[in-house]
Amino acid sequence: MQADSDQPKLEIDTQQVKARLDSGESFLLLDCREQAEYDLVHIEKSMLLPMSELQARLGELDDYRDTSVVVYCHLGGRSLQVTHWLRQQGFQDVVSMAGGIDAWSQAVDPEKPRY
């Protein structure tokens, strides 16, 4: 029995996220960084909900419980934590964007500033 293959993947790469955006696929792109980071650089069509406020503001995501959710942060660490936590809260289809917005700036949109 291969238990690992039954587990949904935790991460998605930047090219896969870009392809999903380009195709018009319906999903929530969730930025879990802080407001100042978001103000500096963010991906269009993303929703900001800082990891530091997530527990208190979880209700804002209720409409997305049955929706695909892609979480990103600066480098991928916080978004992976948020992905695990949202799954524990009953969100079924949540993945973290590997490498965060830093990887996005390098691989997808070099016009985006890096920090």
C-alpha cells in the first residue's frame, strides 16, 4: 500500500500557478505575508490575509472551503505552514506555491521587485 500517493501534494511551482491564472481557472490565490510586504510587491488577483491574522480572520475564507486555494509568501515557508493549518481546518484543496513571490519574480515576472 502506497500511503504517500494517497496524500494530496503540498506544493505547486510558480509555472503551474501562472498556467492556472492564464487559463482563467477559478481558485483563490492567497498571500499570507504582511501588509507592508504586499504593498511592496504582490501577484495581481491575490487576496491578502496575513498569517499573523489568519486564526482571527478565518471566517473570511469560509466561501473558499470548497475551492482550490494556492497560498504564497516571500520564500515559501509561511505559506507551507498556512497550507497545513488550513487543511487542519477542513480546507481540502490547498497547496503552497514553492519558493514564494521571490521565485515568482525570478521565473515568471522579472519586473516584480525582489526583497
